[in-house]
Amino acid sequence: MPRDDLFDEQMTYPFPTDRPEVVAVESSSTGGKDVRDSERRFPGCGGVYLLTDEADRVILLSSAADMRRALGHRLLEATAELAEPTEGSDSGHPRRSRLRLNLHEIVRRIRWKRADSPFELNYEYLRIARELIPKEYLANLAFGPAWFIHADPASAIPRFSVGTWLIDPCSHDLGPFPTQAAANRFVQVLQDIFDLCRYEYILEKTPHGQACAYFEMGKCPAPCDGSLPMALYREMVRAAWAFASGQRAEQLSDWQARMASAATRQEYEYAGHFKQILLRAREMVQESYRYVRPVKDFNYLVVQRVGGRRRVKPFFIRKGWITPGEAVALKDLDRATAEWSAAIAGPLAVAADAVDESSLRLRSEHIWLVSHYLFKRESPGWFIHQSDLTAPESLAAEIRARLRNEHDPGSYKTD
């Protein structure tokens, strides 16, 4: 994509009439302070900005809630520090480099893309950084990865795997999870209640594997050595996948009925077995798993404030893909919310189910961004799952009410 198409505006730098002197600007808090003339020419909004040199080579890509202040600090100070990854950096977070550059002397062009909310700021930075700094952008994101579970019951060796990248979001990916540990615990619960194989390296040797201790304890049917045909084991994995995906009522009822029947027959050990299964299954109902669902059902309406309390902007999350909408004045909210509801259920402009590596990575990153805000205790804006969308007039009234509440932190999330 051409560089200029990534941004809204651009300007040359230094400004033709730059002067070293400063002027006094009225300030309600201090009664007056010195601000450079040049600083007032920088964009007075939030956004993503790019600094390039005389040959239009990238010097710095960054984002700020106040670009005027950020650019003034970087360009009108005598020196500025650039963050660079160095040996010993923790978790991809760069240490401050000792390299100090006078950016004012080398920057010749400034481009920027406006963003009116933290969510939009992160979305636009991701979109632009993927194009301009493809080898570095992941380390520079303001959010980390979410985690997913993948399982294909029809595969040659069916198993549950955990990772940060989608593999088959059309049918066989589940998430998001906030941490790798949470995703692993989820898989362990499935293995326990459905008696699935815990040692995949042995399962890969089927039917010539050697049964492990779980077979001796009656907690695995040993498909690895052929004790259970692989076709039947795939059905067990399929049942576990359905349960993980939220189809639980029928399975829970079956376990409860078996426990009651065994107790009636005074087969208390057998009844205790199903009681333990039910207790273990309850562990899947916790905050870490609140947003877990098949990726194809990862559909949200995200609403963010724009310029205070008089306008809002929607973002449509469909099958994990983020599509920005147009900002809307509150007086037009009744009409807009009807259009938003239709947009969430409508077709996607992108190839929603593409499985090439580039599409899978981008779709994963979109879900990471949404998940970053879902998992925060308080997030700016509203995140409403498609299944929780109310009638358009009710949604409009809810948004207006929350904007009127001055003490509302601006967070509204549903599962």
C-alpha cells in the first residue's frame, strides 16, 4: 500500500517560517506559559504519526493521545531518545537505548492518522505498523497476544493444542484466553472429564504406542496401543470439543442422571466417579473463560467516544475481524444503532474465512486487540457481544445514559 494512503494528512518539516523565539500563550491554570509557535502547527488530536528524513526513510512511527504535545516534545527539544530492543530486554519491552538523536535536524516530513479513542489508536497503529515496519511491529504494540485452543477431531491424531495464532478459525479454533496458563488449565479439565490422552508423543505412535499410567488408573482408554479404535477416540474428542464450545447442557444432564442412577443402585463408587467429573467441569466456569467461544462466533459491537460526549464511533467485530464504522452524533443515535445491528449480522468485505498465513496472523492480531480490552477491569467504551445486542432504541438509550453519567468510567462489556 502506498505510504500516503496509510495516513490522513502530512506536512513538511521544519516549517518555512520557524523561528527560535517563543510566544506567551494564555493559560487558565498558570496565568501564562511559553509555547513555541511551531508546536501549535502540529495536529491537536490523538493519532498515529510517522517521521521521515529527506529521502523519506522511516525515522520513527509512534502514536499519542495528544500528537501536538508528543511532536513538540520530540522535535522541539534539543535531543530525543529512541527506544531500541537491546540484549537483555524483558518480554519484548525495549530498554532505553543510549543512542540520542536531534530529531529536529533530520526530520523532513510528518504524516499522521487521526484516532479519537485508545481502541482506535491501537487499531490504527497496528494497521500502519504492519505495512511500514513488518519485522518490528509486534514488539512495539501496546497490547500482548491472546491465547487460543485448536482441535480437529477428524485429524489423523486428534489433540488439543494451545497457541497465540489461529490455525482454523472457521471450525476448530476456540478462545480467547488471557494467558497460556489459563488455556492449558482449560485443556487439562477437558482431558480429565473426557478421559483424553495426556501424552501426545505416545498417541502419535498409535497403534504401536505403550499405554501409560493413566490407562492403569482407568483415566484413559489407551487409543495409543489400539485398546480403543481411533474412530471411537475421535468421537470422544468431538464430544470434548462440543463441550468446550459451550454445548454443555445435554452432557451435564447425562452425567447427573448417571450419578443419580448409580446412587439409587447403591453403586457409590460409580456415583462418586460422576460426582468428581461434575465438580471438575465446574472449573470451566470462571472469569478467565468468560469470553471463550468458537472464533467464528467472536462477534462484537464496540462503541467508543469521539471528541467528548457528543459523538460516538462504532467498530464492528465479525468472526474476529475489526471493521471501523463512521462517527455518529448522539442526536442521530436511534437511526445509527439500527444500522449497527444490521452491520454486525451482515457480510464481511474481507475474505472472512481465508486460511493463508497472512490472513490468519492479521485476524489473530485483531482478536488480540479486542481481547486486550475485554480482559481489562475497566475499559474505555462499550464491548457488546452480538448475542447481547438489544433493540436499537434500547441500545441508543443505554449509550446516552452512560454518557450522561459523569462518574461512569466508560466501560460496558458483556460476555
